[in-house]
Amino acid sequence: MQRVFISYSRQYLTFAERPARDLDDAGLDVWLVVRQITGGQQWRDAIFKGIDQAQIVIVGLSPPAVESESMRREILVARSQHKLIIPMMVKDAQELMKGYEETAHLLDVQIIDFEDRYERAFPEQLRALPGIQPIEPSVDTDAIDPAPRQSNCSTPPRTKS
């Protein structure tokens, strides 16, 4: 079973949990910080061990992630170990990516755009994984925005009659 390490910003944990769940459903062994690291554990060591044991590293790109020294270090470790790195754009951060060597090289890689299009992006992500057959993503609310959205709609949704 292939192991996938998902790197993301804590501010987008709700988003990261969704592809982790869908990748689990596709039969992959998914490494996600909130699943593997418990209180009192040396988190840096655990993260680098998780990368070491993974064949694939999925990088959830967002402004806070790109600005995170820890996440950039995870990318460097994955690159030094010649891991397959699949970038997913959670929230547009392309301009910020240009400012860091660790993320600038990802601009030359096909980035899967998840921003406001999870249902279309997740099958693209599965096709990028060697030996995996595409499945339908789980139905969930759009969890990309870390803050809950307020509805501006004052009329109830239409129902079929």
C-alpha cells in the first residue's frame, strides 16, 4: 500500500482532512499530522519520519503554508529524498511561491487547483498518483475557507416539485 504524506498549513486543517479521507477511501495509507502526532510527542521528528516513510508527498499550497518555514523544510526534505511531490493549490499563493526557493520550483510542476473546485480537482489528483484508479470524492461542504461563510441569500433555495 502506498503511503501519502499531506503537508498543509494548520489554518487549512479542515480542508486537508477532506482529501485525506478521500485518499483513505481510494486505498492509500495517508499520513496527516493530526492523525499521527499526539500530545508530548516530538513533532518535528515525527513529521520527518512520516515523509521518510511516504512514497508521495502532497503539498497543500496557501499563503500561510508558503510562508511557513516548517512547510518549506518539509518540501526540501521530500525533494532531497526524491519523493513524488504533487502540489495542490488550496488558496492562491502563486505570487508568494516565487519568493521562496523551496516553493518557486513548484511553479514548474503541474499544480492541481482545488480552490472552489474540489469535486473536479480530486479526480485529477488521483490520476496523478501512480497505480490509483479514480473514485468519486466524498460529498462535503467546501472547506477551503478557514472562516465560516455567511450567506447573503435572503430567499430559500428552490426545491424540485
